[in-house]
Amino acid sequence: MRIGIVGATGAVGQETIQVLKDRGFPVTELHLFASERSAGKTTETAFGTITIEPFSVDAARGMDIVFLAVSGDFAKEYAPQIAAEGGAVVIDNSSAFRYDDAVPLVVPEINGRRALGQKLIANPNCTTAILLMALAPLHEAFGVKRAIVSTYQAASGAGAEGMTELEQGARQYLAGEPVTASKFAHPLAFNLIPHIDSFQDNGYTREEMKVLWETRKIMEAPEVLLSCTAVRVPTMRAHAEAVTIETRHPVTPAAAREVLAKAQGVTLADDPANKLYPMPLTASSKYDVEVGRIRESLVFGETGLDFFVCGDQLLKGAALNTVQIAELLV
Ligand code: 2RA
């Protein structure tokens, strides 16, 4: 297949190339599109040395599948043109179309069938995709009524520049220098920032609202109640999430473990006696999302659970999920 990646020099674009290679995706041509600034430069990839091309709608339409790893504004303008009659299938990483009823929002393990026959498919926010790997199978088995989520989101959520800012900030802090911040609202190194994306009128951030909106759409469960507190933490590339759920049907930690052990794309990391639980360092660079610390909720008793989830933000939260969507279409 002729594959195009727009935003190929960014963190998600780079991971997408690697995931296509690692999963043996049938790539016959790989075209990397980026801004005028990067066009003409060569880049070393798992598919060899490739010259970056300037983006044009015509070139993108000549592909079979185009991955968009760019801003929502860019996607809003160009995705419909690329996907229009005779063009390519577009898999969009941005939030531009996620809440559009006509556009499927897909996590292949959960609602992959929604992608079939579509020309424009939206990839969820990383926080939602990682959460739903655990939440959706539990919802299917026990019916999730309400959920409370607290996130611990890595610097990679702000792209390659976010990762660089964390690294530089840590060096500056340890050298006793002032820590500078530009991608994040405050210095991130040795800090936590309870502010991701813009604040909404209801006091939640857009990042927090995305988790609710996208969970309902992907699980096809408009009745689920969910609130989220999203926090940026000084980890590099895996998001962690503490989750409390209230279920419609009784649930035990053992029953939940049985469900999650069978869930595709999930690794149970739940043996506290042996210090085994999900962590950013163990979840980084892995395809599976780790789930552990599963216990009966002290608030909801036998109709509630607390658990902890951790997944690679650049993989299941972005590149891997988009390649899995493409695999559904092949
Ligand atoms: C973040 N969820 O972590 C965003 C990235 N898509 O900043």
C-alpha cells in the first residue's frame, strides 16, 4: 500500500514509521510529508533513507492511506480534501473530527468494526485510548455506571518539544539554574501541573472533557458518568491513570482480573507482593497497556473497583492505534 504520513518529523510521525515496520504492514511506498521548513531534508527510517516532501493535497490523495499527525486546524482543512471521492483513506490523530457523528472514533480492540468502509477515521486522545483498554472490557462484563479518573500524563503528550523541555528542565533544575517553560504552563521537571489543554466554562480542562466525550462515543455508552482530573507529570512517554468505577453488576477483583487477562492489548501487572504494578518505565515502548492494583472500592463495595492503568502515550495513545486501524482496512 502507498502510505503517507503528514507530520512525519514529529514524535508521533516518527513512531508511526517504526510501528509500520515492526508490525510488517504491507508498505509499497512510504511518503513523508512535513512543513516547508523540513521539506527536502532526508531522514533515516526503518524503511531506509527518505527525502521529506512538502505537503500537497494532490500528493496525499495519491496515497492509499494517509496518517495525519498534525494539528486539528490542519486536519480540519485538509482531511476532507484528501479523503474526498477518489482520494486516500485518512486516519487523523487530532481532535478535529472526534466528536463529529459522521466520523468513527476507533480503538480497534473495542469498536474496530466502525472503521470498515470509512474514508476518514479519527484516532482518540491518548488518555482515553489507554483508559479504555481496561475500562471497555470491564464495562462489557460488569456495566460501568460511573467512573472517576485521575491522570498522570507524560511529557510526550506535548510532542517531541515537550520531551525536550522536560529533559532540559531537569538539567537546569539540577544545575541550580532557573527552569524555563514554553510548551507547558509551568516548569515540569520536579513538578506536577494540573492543567492540560484549555480550561472550560465548567472548570474542567478540555483534556478532562475529552475523556468523557470519547469514552461515551467509543463504548457507545452515553449514559456513563465520568469525571477526570488530568495532570502533567515529569515522566517521558507513558501516561498513567488511577481509576475508580461503580458497576451495575457485582464485581470482584478476581473476576475483573479474569476479564482483563483475556482482553486483547492488555497485560495484567497485578502482583503487589512482588512489587508488580503498572508503571511508566515498564509500560514505555510496549504495545500493551498495563493494568494492576485492582482492588474492591472502599466507597462502592461489591459494585466497585479501584485500579491503575499505564500505557505508552506515543504507541497505544497514538501511533500504534492508528496503524491498528489501518490494519483493519487492509
Ligand atoms: C496530552 N492528551 O497528553 C494530550 C496529547 N494528545 O497532552
